Amino acid sequence: MLTQQNMLDRLNQMAIRYNLTWYDIQYDADKAIAKINAFLGTSYPGMSSVLLSPESTYSVRTDGVDIPIIHDEYIHSIVLPFIAMEVLSRDEEFTTIYNKYANEVEEGLFTMFQREFNRVPLVFRQQPDQGVFFASDSALAEVQRNKIADLPVFKFRVIYHINNANIALTAGLKFVEDTRAYLYNDIATIKGWNIELLSTDNTTAFRFLGWNRGPNQVSEELLVVGSTLKMVSDVHLYARWEETPTLTNIAGVVSIKDVYKPSLTYLVIPDVVNNMIVKEIATNFLIDSDPTKERHAVNLMNITLPKYLTKIQSSAFNGFQGTEIILPETEVSMTYPGIVIENAAFANTPNLRNITIPSNVMTMRGTPFPVVPNKTMRIKCRRLGANVPEGWNLAWYAETSVADNYNVYVEWGYNE
């Protein structure tokens, strides 16, 4: 199918002295379609409403397939000569070539009438229930009529795109869908979305703002939820989102914003938050800072800590209901001193039964791993028992306690 740019290129060949742009001739193209409509009794849409970019074709898109509104043969034999005539007439170029194009238009219209009169889809006919046309008093009749005549049946869809690869939908949650198949000129109502979503690492929350026609059209006015669209082609709508971090970083100490704590299920703490390197995990990292509320991170199952972490504060993971905390294994250097783990950092973690202590843990103060009743704990240390740093307290983990049904196993030199 001819594109807008193909048409321009051909017109600039036909009108030799001109350097036409689409702006110059778009309304002439509409007049050409109007002439066809008057001659055939059709209602084809204006070209300016369809050819919106240099790559656009004069077609409608239905079920993912582009179907020409009129065939290229008639664009060559009617539309382009008509536009050339209009261009020449504005310059008072009533010459032999003008007359040639005028004859081409008339011959093209006659040929199109002979071949296409009984093959025009009902959606493009004027008053299809009169004269030689078959009655069409229902959508079902229209579909049936087109099938009998081996004509395209236009069924259009509204496709909603989440438009952000960083957004993670929870299991069972589907983004906006419209399963209806619309006929030509049917009215579709734009749907909305009211659930705040999280990024795949749970460090960003996304609030839905509205829709755009293109995936990157940040300047276009948003399409309003609840407004209507007249369906003349498949419509693709792309979500636009407002981003809000779920974490805060004050002087290198990272915390979860209270409002997001209950929503988190998985957290990969980035190396940098608020343009600062994350160095410490705050005390009561998972607990609501407001004692009158209970917005705790009880659904958070997995935590991955940042690469340049230097301290896990006392009671940092108090209340952790998940099963996995991954510490970074960054090599100690002149610029990176390793990790300090404070007393009771892993207290009250009933489901944390395995953890790996990397060799960059240089200090264990107090008892970071106290007794947790009714639990068996396996602590896998990268270091050998004979190579424990001086900064490790001798009682850094609580011994097995029969009274509390607590069992602990320490595996030294773990290398898997």
C-alpha cells in the first residue's frame, strides 16, 4: 500500500517544478476523496484523518491487519492526478498536463464505479438501505452482507498497553482489557486503572495517570478515562505513569516508606537511592514508624541487600516473615571496609532458616542471631572457623536451646 511519503514522492514527479509537503496537499487529498464519494455514493474518510505520518497508509487496521480503504490503483488513477490538478490550478498552470490529469481523473472514476460499485463495504456506503443497496438494519446484517460479497468485515479492538517493562503484575492480576469487537463507527468508552503497581524490584510505585496514543508521546494531552472514541480502526492506548520511590535514604541509611511496607513482596535494594549510596539498613526496617498504625512489611518474602552495604543496624530485620535475605559479597578494599552487623539484627525472624554470611562481614556485635523459638537455623559462613575476624563477638549466634525448640547449625567454609 502507498504511504503518505510515497504519495508525496509521486506528486513531486508529476508537478515537476514543486517541492510539495503533506501540509501543502492534505486538503486536496480530502477533496479527491470527496469527489469519489459524490460519484460512487460512498463515505470514505478524508485522507488527512488517516495519513497521520509519513509511514501511514490509507487503510484501517482490524485484528492486527491493515486493510486498504481504496486500492492503490485508484489512488494512482484518481487521487494523485486530482491533487496535481489542484496544485497546477493554484499556479494558473492550465496547460496540456492539467488537461491530461483531468482526463485521468474522469476515466479513473468511471473505472472505479464499474469495478467497485457493488463491492463497497456497507460501512463506506451512503444510505445503504436505499436504492440498489441491501438493507442493513443491524450489525449482524452488515457482517453477513459483507461475507456474502467476500468483502472485509471490519471488527476493531481497543488494545491497552501497560507501557512500562519495569512494572510487575502480581499473580492473577490482569491489566486493562477490552474484549469487545467493535464495528465501524461503533462507540468505545475508554477504560481506566486504579491500582497502584510496583516495579519488579519493588523499589518504585507507579500510579496511573491516563492514556496516550503512542508509547513515547509525553507531550500529548492525555486521553480521559470515561471519554468515548468512534471506532474506525484498531486503537492502541499506552499508559502513562507517575513514579514514586518506595525507599528513602537519609545520610546513607535506607528505610521503606511506611505507606508501601504492606505492599512489598520482594525487594532488591539498589546501590543508590535518592542519589546517595546505600550504606546501612535501618533499625526496624520492616516495622511501621508510627506506633499507632500497623503498616508492617509482613508480605515481604525476599530481600537482596545492596553492594556497598557497611552496616545492618540492631533489630533491622525484626518481624521479617520471609524466607530469604541475601547479603552482598563485595570484596573488602581501601574504599570498602566491609559489613558491621549489630546486636539482634536477625531477631524475630521465624521463617528465615538459611542465610549465607559472606567473607566481607568484618564485625558481629552482641548476638545478631539470637534464639528464635520453634525454629531450626542454618548459618553458612564463607570463612573458616579458624579465620574469623577479630570484630566477631564470640557469642555472635545463640546456641541450640531445647527449652525454646531452637536448633542452630553453623557451616564453616561454605563455598557453594
